[in-house]
Amino acid sequence: PKVTYIEAGGEVHDVEVATGLSVMEGARSNGIPGIEADCGGVCACATCHVFVDPDWYAATGGPNENEHDMLDCATDPGPTSRLSCQIAMTGALDGLVVRLPATQR
Ligand code: FES
């Protein structure tokens, strides 16, 4: 499935992310800046914060309680904020659009 990552500065990256990989892993393996992922994907750092495009937010299922708590540690979270290590790619997310915060470089 395809994911579109949009950097804070406006640069757009369209990449294929294999089913089962997380949106965080997809960015890291494609060298897309803007996702630090200090904890390596275990929902413990909030440096993989992304803003999911509002049209896609429902499809991602929203954060569980643990992620919800951790999102409070992200910088300036918004109503469609997610931790990208907690979004696993599926065919249903083909075309997903996420925006990267200016604070993760
Ligand atoms: Fe640390 Fe996602 S990589 S919370």
C-alpha cells in the first residue's frame, strides 16, 4: 500500500510501505526526515508523531489508551494526531496521507 508523507516544509514523499510495517517504519526505511522514533516503535517516546489527514483518520482506527496518554508528550498534538509506530499498514490504508511536524528533524 502507498503512503504519502508530507514534510512540515511541504515536500511530498509517495512511497510503498509493505503490509504489516508501521507508518513509522515506512518513513525510516525510505529515508524520510521528520520521524525520529527514539524508542524504536514501542509507543514510549512520542517522537514519531504525525498528523493524519482528516479524511484518513477514521480508517486508522484512532489511538488506544496507551497511545492516547503518550500523545500528550508530543509537541502540539492536534485532533488527528497519531504515533506513527502504532499505525500498521493494511490494504485498507492504501493512499494514506500523513503530515510530519516541524519539531521532529
Ligand atoms: Fe516511540 Fe512511536 S517510535 S512512540
